Amino acid sequence: MPPSLKERLEQFKDLPPMPNTMHMVLKEMDSISANSKSLEKIIAQDPVLAAKILKMANSPLYGATSKVNTISHAITILGFDEVKNLVIGLSLVQAFGDESGIEGFSTKDLWLHSMGVATTSMMIAKSSGNGFDPDECFTMGLLHDIGRFIICRSFKKDLEGILKLQDEKKCPLAVAEEEYGLSHSEVGAFLVQKWQLSQEMMSAVRYHHRPKSAGEDEPLCAVIYLADQLCHKLSFGWTTKWIPKGVILPKSLPLKKEQVQEIAKEMKKTKDELEESWSQAMGG
Ligand SMILES: [Fe+2]
Ligand SMILES: [Fe+2]
């Protein structure tokens, strides 16, 4: 009998550690003494990342009226939470940014998709007024497809098989993965567990394509599920073939259709700037 996915992952020795800067930021944010100075100190330890933050801070996305030359200035202009989110996003890109070398799978586009889902998830969290933590939703959005980066990097042969199956069946990639037996949601959840992130974070990664299976975490997973659909609809970064036509608004989310339309409109407006700023920060 071939090994199960869980057995394959347990034997897999190439699981990357959590990027150090991201680890420090998440740890610091858990402490009550977290403030701008402590965030600055963490960023200062990673000059490449610091340079990228400044590049972002000076991008049209944030519309700074004067040149931002220091991290403390960036925090003043962008705000503490925004810089913290940028640090997490950029440190993930640094660690997982290598091009996949697989046709139709630009790592850069995959990251743009993740940034789009992160931003949209944050907007949904704010709009729903359901007590979701917008920053937590941002990080969940960033991580939701992390399993895809692992598959691109370390399971290339399998990915070729999955892509072939996708074309044969004319189905979304996630469906082809399920059928093949290598789901990015499961791979991602395994990684998030290894990184010892929260139970909610793991649920969001595991169930972002089927929030109804998430038990008490269903509403949270539904935030990511909806954000993911909206970004595919808007062709934000990478998108998969043969996606369903409409956008499904999960019942577990206290959102009206009009609110979703408003979020989609807002995302459409900032799409070009967001894509450009992140592309630049990623060095392309
Ligand atoms: Fe996904
Ligand atoms: Fe996605």
C-alpha cells in the first residue's frame, strides 16, 4: 500500500523552519510590552528586510508625502499593525520566494495571490463586525496557500501529475490535488502545526476550501474562503483554471451581499497599486 499523505509528510525531511524574523515578530506580539521600538529592533536585525519595508513605505500604495528613510518614520506613516503585517509578509516571501521553475506556477504570482487574500481577509474581518481580529486574518490569508509553495519546491513530480489531472478533469487545482492525494491545504496545515502556530491558524489553512468542515472555526475559515474566491474572481496574482462562476457567500459569515460587493470594489481599486508595490518589494 502506498504511504498516506500524513506518512509521507512525517518522513519528509525538507520542511522549512519558520522565517526567523516572522518568528520574532509573532513572539513579540504575544508579549504585553510589544511596541514600535521593539518592532524596530527586530527589523533592524534584518537589513534586507528593512530596505524592502522602506521601499514599500515609499510606494504609491501608501501615498507618503515625504520620503520615508527610517523604520520609525515608516511606522509613524503606515502604522504599527501595517508594518508588522509587512514584516511577516516580506519575511515569508524571502524564505519562499524562489521561482518554482514550473510552467504556470510563478512563485511571484502565488505570493501576489496570497497578499491579495491577506488584504481581502482583513477587510472582511473589519466589515463583518463579528469580533474577528483583522491582523490575525491577514496572517491567515498570507499563509492559506503555503502548502502550494512546499509542493512547488519539494513535490515537483507530483505537481506535474496533479496539473495533468487538472487538465484531464477540467477542474480547479484544489479538486485535482484532492483526487491525486496531495492537497495543499493538508501540506500547509502540517507545516503550520510544525511551526507551532495557533489552532485557529491551522484550521484556516486546512479548511480554507471547505469551511463547513472546520467545526467551531467555521466562521474564521469562511473569511479566508470568501477572500480566496474574490481574489480569483479579480485575477489577483495567480489564479487557477476552471473556477466556479459565482462567488459563494458562506452562511456562517454575518455579511450582506452589498458588503461583499463593496469589498470587491475596494479591492479592484487598489489591485494595481497593491500588485505593483508587492512586485517591487519582491524585486521584480
Ligand atoms: Fe487554496
Ligand atoms: Fe488561494
